[in-house]
Amino acid sequence: MTQNNRPLSPHLQVYKLPLTGIISITHRMTGVILALGLIGYVFSFYCILQGNEPYLALQSFLNSTLISIAVWLFVYALFFHLCHGIRHLIWDVGKSFDRDDMDRNAMIELAVSLVLTLIFY
């Protein structure tokens, strides 16, 4: 058999994603989180409309520590998604395509979304 000397494609253990790539993947994940959270939000309205017992069950469920953390993450996902959308609007105008600008804006996006989450609470 002959041996191929072709280069192999980099895989995830070799290739390091740039910060912008990680932010882009995170933006997609927060979109999924927001969709799931919206389903939970509508379900909570359904429980409220069903009367006192389902409402009390919902209240006890929402008061658990794990759900409180999930609500914080949902709010952060909302603000992160918003900040990334604003960043895309800036890109649509044709600005901030230099690598240094992209990395700086990614860090600003992360910081602003965290600050907005803290202000919200």
C-alpha cells in the first residue's frame, strides 16, 4: 500500500476557536435557551389560569434553588442575545471587522450583558 502524505483536517482538540467563534456558538445556544424559557413562561401563565392549587405548586417549584439559577441564566441569555444582536447590527453597517476590534467588542459584549443582568436583579 502507498502511504498518503496529505495533511489531516484539524479537529476540536487541535484547533482553537477564536473568541468571536466561541461567542457565535454561545449566541446560538442562548437562542435555544430563550426558546425553552419562553415555553416555560407560557406554561407558568397556564398554571396561573388554572386556579389556586396549580399556582401554589408553581410557586413552590419556582422557589427552588436550581430553578432560581435557571432564571438567572435565562435573564443573562436574554441580555447576551440582545448585545450580540446589536453587535450584528454594527457589522451590518460594515464596521468593526478588524480582528482587534472583534475581540474587544466581544469582551465588551460579555461585560455589558453581565452588567445588565446584575442591574436587572
